Amino acid sequence: MVAKKFLGRAVDRNHVKRIIREQFRCLRGDLPALDVVVRLTVKSASIDRKLLADDVVFLLNRLQQSRPRMEQ
């Protein structure tokens, strides 16, 4: 979720969502089976694609380490 008050332009909001979805898609096989909601909570003047992608990967890896994956 990206609120309009944090990123005013729809182009920027969509760009952030695309980056987050792509990082999730790359790591979803290693994540536990649960729903994930990502919410932008800081106003940003500019979007650094690499920094945002690294932050998302870091958070998803923390999520992976905090809950052991259930084997079927």
C-alpha cells in the first residue's frame, strides 16, 4: 500500500509497488505460507530503486528467519 500523502504521483506509487511485487516474486518460494502486507510509512523525495529493492529483500529475509517453514 502506498498512500497518496507519501507519494503524490501515481507513477511513483505504481513504481514502488512494482519493485515490491518483483522482489516478493523472486523470494516467495523460500517464504513461509502467509499473507504479507507492505505499507509505505515514510514520505520520500525520490525513489532509489536499488535501495528500495534491498530493503524489501532484507525485510522478507527477516520474515523467513522468524518463522520456520512447515514441511508437507
